[in-house]
Amino acid sequence: MKIMIRRSADTGLSIYVPKKDLEEPIVESEYETLWGGWIRIANGWMLDLPEMASDTPLPVTVNARKRGEDENNW
């Protein structure tokens, strides 16, 4: 699914999913740089992000894969 990742002064890192009209803060990430690992957003979803350079400028739109309930590692 296509998501936009952005940084704001109020919420820090957040994602926006246009097809769901959903905006949620990122509450946890596998890697500090985000890219190539999973992120968890406030509603409980876990998304796998693609590999990208650690200095990728935000906001950015990427293809992410939502993990199923059986794939969550928490």
C-alpha cells in the first residue's frame, strides 16, 4: 500500500494512508533510520518499509506492506 511518511513538530514521525484517509503517528520502529524494517503506528498496525538511504528527505511516499496479525513480532 502507498503511504506518506512525514515529520511534524507536534507528533514527530507519522504516516498518512490516502486510500484509507488514515493519519497515525509512528510509535515504534525496528531501526532508528526507519528504512528496511518494520514500524508500528498508533492504531496497532505494523508495516514493513522498503530499503532506502538513511538521509532520505521527508515527506516521502513509499510502498509499504501491512503485516498480518500472525506476522506481528510483539
